[in-house]
Amino acid sequence: MTNHLSYFECHYQPGCFWVLSAEIDVAVQLLLKLKTDYKHLTGQDYKAGCPPPENVVNQDNGAATDGIDEEDNVDPWNVSTSNAKGVDYDKLIVRFGSSKIETELVDRIEKVTGQKPHRFLRRGIFFSHRDMHQVLDAYEKNKSFYLYTGRGPSSEAMHVGHLIPFIFTKWLQDVFDIPLVIQLTDDEKYLWKDLAIEECHRFAVENAKDIIACGFDVNKTFIFSDFDYMGSSPEFYRNVVKIQKHVTYNQVKGIFGFTDSDCIGKISFPAIQAAPSFSNSFPQIFGGRKDVQCLIPCAIDQDPYFRMTRDVAPRIGYPKPALLHSSFFPALQGAQTKMSASDANSSIFLTDTPKQIKNKINKHAFSGGKDTIEEHRKFGGNPDVDVSFMYLTFFLDDDEQLEKIKQDYSSGALLTGELKKILIETLQPMIAQHQERRKQVTEETVKQFMTPRPLNFKL
């Protein structure tokens, strides 16, 4: 004990706590990686005191092109995998240290809300969480919370994948009857993209129209552009600075991979995305209250921002935000490729006509079917890699119909062309209805949503 104490006394210097914290973070990440490697080697979850047998050989589960042995690359700006099935989310949960959304949690949400769980929950599209049980504990004791999600407006056109967090957030807002803030990070896009400030802000307003068209309640929803709100809210900016003070350059480099050649705007931006996690960033909504917990539905690539936020929160006297993580929406060309606003054929855009939707799916949607009808009838297709089936898991609400499609496609009874036809007939009316709702969103409507104001709710 004396030796340990003298070591600490010799090595501790005021202000060096973050060095120690960073070393702990590195050690934790190493342990998580070792647990992942153990599971990959043995096929079992790690248990203390049970090292892998020496004679265990890594099994060959398929060709290298399946991506079984490849590490998925997931960060806020890049998502890549060599696996045709997409990212290995079980591995990602271990790597990020989040918790899997088990059936028990889905059942509990149903019990608390009195509503059938959203298909995104039923089907594991939202698959991971942080502290959701704690949110429900508080809600059962009549202590409310608020929602926060966002959008990085890098182009005027949004695609169907961009709708996923908003569709689910609207459901959460409806079933829990709670306020929502939506951050449009036009400042981030200016820092990362070759775009003018005015262009980024215009994209934010245009994207807000698509978000509003999802059906959010104007009396419970505040949408804001960082360019607009940062300059008008001293409370928001104070929280940004508090966060900045408690995160070192070394930490932000470790979390986000910044280099010495990155502009200082990028390095300071994560604090801006973190600030909406704290209720007193919105005094017009919550007054001076800083104890209202935040729940953030987002794609899991945004989790690094909020791991940082959760680390800082207790040190500045705020509750940690809770999170619900969604899986990634695949590009038409397959789960290994990335959707891009610059490639019109990589996804279905919210501006596409019925004819464009049909042509894109028929020409570009990656198929899990066989090369000939005879082979397909005999051996069946693979729904796990078929993009049309993946899209249906997101947008077809009927569980029984989806299961029948899966069985018929797997058995060969349903051909790829027939599967694509089902998707086309699902997406065409959905996009047309969205376009009709968007036409009703006027500049005045946008101004209403984006004006700082009190919201109508009970805490």
C-alpha cells in the first residue's frame, strides 16, 4: 500500500487527471477488443477465469470477401464494411461499450407507453442503448424527459435513409408526449465540406422542411440551426464553453481521429453537438432547469460525440444523456457501399418520382437471388444480403407479411423481380405522401418551428 501511494504521490501533478483518464480509456478499449477477439475465436462470450483452450482454431466461416475477419470502420464521417450483410452490430456494441436492446427492454417500453413497439424496435433496427432503463424508471415515477436528435445538412436533397431517426423520434414524441429539440449542424458542414456558409444555412432550412413533413407537433418541437441559435442563446454558448474546458486536445484526437492539419473549428465542434444534451441550453423551454434528462435517438456512428458528452456531464453538474442507437441504412448497391448525396443512384431520394423509384430499384438494388430463375427456384435467395428485403424491414409495417416474404424468397417461391416489385409498391406511395406533406410546409411554418419559444408539455 505504501509503495502504491508513494508511486501516486511521485507521479501525480495538478492538472494531470486527464492523462490518467485517457490512459484508462485506452485500457478499457483494449479490454473490449480482447473480449471481441475472444468471442470471435471461441464463438462464446468471455467469462472471467475461462481462457480460450489452446487447441481452438479460428474457423473459416466463408470467403474472405464476406468480411468475417475484417474490422468494420465506424465513425461520425465514415462507415465501411467488407461484409455483404453489413456491419457486425454485436461486435460494435462490444467495441463501443453500449448495451444491446433485448426483448425485455422492448416489452418494458410497450408496458410503460401502452403502445405496440415501433417496427424499428420490434425488428432490432434500433439495436443498442445507453441508460434507457434509467429513463423508464424515472418516467414511471412521473419524471419526464426530452428528446434530442439532429441532421447535418450537406445537401438540399435528403434520402429515405435520413428519415430513419426522424420517423422513430416522432413515434417516441407521440407515445411519451414529450418535447423535442432538433439540431441542424450547418456549422459542421461548413467546417467539413467545401461549401459556403450561406449554402449550408440554406440546406438547413430546406432539410427542416423535410423534417417537419414527418409530422412533428409544432407545440412540442424546436428545430434550430447552429448558425442562428449559437449567437442568440448565451445559455447554449456557456454550455459549449463548459464542455470545451473539460475535454483535452488529446482526448478529442483519440475519440475523433483529428490530426494536426485539421482546422481548430473541427476540434471544437464536438462540444456544440454535445450542448443540446443539457436542458438548460434551452431556457425558453426548460427555464433554468438543468436536471431534465435527455434521450437521443441516433445512428450509432454518432455515438462518439455522446460518449464524450456522458464523460463530461457529471463534472459540470448535469445528468448524462441516454441514447438509442439505430443500425445503418444500406445503399442500393449493397450494405458494403455508402450512400452519397452526390450519387443519385445510391439511394431513393425524397424528391424522386414514382418512375425514378421504380427504375432505381430495378436497375441498382443489390440482389440476393441466384443468376437464373431455375437456380433461384431450386436454391432460393438470400434475404440477409438482398437490399430490397433490407429496405422492406425498414418500411413495411406488417410483421406477418414481412416474414412470409422472407420465407418465400429464401425458398425460391418469390423471385427477385417480384421482391423488387413489392418494395416499389411500398415506397412509391410513401414518398408521394411525404412530398405532398412537404408542399404544405411554408416558410412561415419553418419560422414557427425554428423560433425559440416555450413548448407545451408537462415535466
